[in-house]
Amino acid sequence: MAVYEAENMTISPTASIESEDGLTFVNPGGPHGSGANEVIKWRVAETGSATITFTYNNPSQGDRPVTLMLNQRVLSTFSCPPMGRWTKVTPVQVELPAGGNPVEIEMAFGANGGPNIDTLIVEPVVPVPVPLPGPVNLAGRPSRATTGIPVGTPMAAAPAGFRPVAGQTYRNMMFAGQFFPVLGGGTTTFVNCLFDGKGNTRSIRTDRCQGTVVFDHCEITNSNDEAIYGPFWQAIGCYVHGHNADGFKALHDCVLQNCYITDLGRGVNVHADGLQLLGNGNVKVTGNFFDQGHDVHCNRNLMASLNGLRNIQWNNNWHSGSGAFAIQLFDSTEPNTIEFRNNVFARFPGNPRMYIPRHVQPNVTWVNNKFEDGTPV
């Protein structure tokens, strides 16, 4: 903080330096208070952001306003009402350029003059440090231990020619090869079931189902392309791994929740999308961990590539692994219906493109998405 005494500054000829009770000050209006447009000019050494205030005493019977100027630019006008003691005005914050800049205090109120001025006080503004982003708490993200079939669950192979019935629940079953049911309306549920694609194009297809098919804490593995293809499916708490290309292809009306998706893109020179949106929307992706730990040609967590997408919610997911970009969204023509909130992305050294949003259209809601170190994406 710097304190500048008024009597040491440049003052107008009609102003006077006076003393009272051992205090020296400037009366800018002269002994008889008749000054008009009188000034005190100050030169201050401080630069940068600062607050400026001054002390005054007004022994008169009326207000004697003071206009504070910086290099001929008005900063503020202060009311200085009658005051029987020395007091400070409310500080004003300014930006002081380098070079020894005159700060003028101008009393421009005709015969009323200005109040007695003692000091000008300049105090640099210490910037409040912006806290570095803290690392995101990764506890709670899905893992092999928290998804799929619980260890020790007794399992039985599905009988040859097994055909599920719509609206039923099936537990602890093992399916080998592509599972391609034909189901009517209602909700059909599979709990703690193993779907081993045995190298077929898909482990599960739902494009001949008219009702919802729920896969609850199932293990889905070993396809030549993706784990699930089609509409009307819900994968909740599933362990999805070991597919030569993608994780999921969602046509419409799908839910992917609290799943652990890993070890995709095992084929040669393939890309591996965690999820592709191939239909017209109504898809919720929440609380999943896309853990792509190995290097593949192109490894995305979402690729949405067709017109007319709507009602897409991609929230509270974790994304890790190598490849090109985490979010790639093309041709989204439906405004305000596609949102990405509170997702976490890993960083990988050596590839600046890795795990950044790419081709995200302006009408997509993008809120509070972060890297693992807490830096906003």
C-alpha cells in the first residue's frame, strides 16, 4: 500500500497548504473556499490492478463532491458531505498502466470548492489464486469386480433350440454363438447370463424384438463385431469385453448403464467405437466405464453418424484408452436434445488428439465434462 501526501503533489495556484492539529493538508478551494475547477495532480508509481481512495475533511455546511480522474478519464465522482473528522471514501478499483501516470483529483463545483484533502492511498489488488483443478475421484466407476456375473454363480447351458418367451425372466444361463431372439411386446429380462458370441458377427441381436430386452449383470464377449446390435435393449451392470470391433450399435430406445466395457478392437486395422448410434435416438448412456487400454487403429467411445438424432443423454461416464477421439458426432439436426454432462476423460501422452471431443455440433449440450486431472474438456 502506498500513501501519497497531498501537500507533496502538484496543486493549483489558488489551492493552499494548511496545517491543523499537527496535520498538513491541502485546501483546494483556497482559504475562502472560492476555488472552481481546481485540481491536485498526483503521480503514482504503482501499476496494474489497484484500489484508490483518499482521506478528506469537509468543515463546510454542504456537500463538496470530488471527481477522480485517471489520465483525463473519469473514474468516479464521490460525495464528500460535511464531516467533522478525517475520513476515507469508498475505494474504487482501477487498472494503472505502466509509466508513472498522473491521477487527478478534480474539484469542479464552482464557488463551493472541494473538501480538504490529506492523502491519496493506492493499494495493489492481489489476485486471488485460481485453485488448480483437483483430480477427479475415480472411485465408484464400474470394474470387472462390480459388473457381470458374480463369482460363484451356478450356471447352466441354454438348451439346444432355446427360444425365450416375451415377458419372462431368465437367470444364470450360458448362450453360445449369436443370440438372436424373436420377441413380442413386454419386457424380457436376462440376469447373470453369459453370452459368448464364439466369433460370430454379434453376440446379441435385438432387431427382431418388439419389446424391451434387459441384460442385467450379464457377461457379453467374443464377437467379431459388437456385443449388442439393435433397438429396445438395456444393458445394466454388464461386463463387456473381447470383441474384435465395437462395443454396441444402438438403433433406438436403448439404455447402457453402469457397465464395464473393455478390450474392444481386437481385429487387425479396425476401429473400435464403444457405442455407435445408428438410429433416431432415445438412448441413455449413464455411469459406464469405457476402458480401452490397448492401442488400436481408432478407438472412440461414441460415434453418432446419422441425421435426426434426438433424445441422447451421455452423462456421468468414464472414458479411458488409446485411439483418436472420445466423442465424434456428425449431422445432429435436432436442437437441444443431445447432451453430454459430467463425463470424465483420460489423457494419454504422445498423442495430442487423444480423448478430445471432435466434430461436436453447436446444438449439442456440453456441460461439466473434465479430464481426470480436473481440467475442463
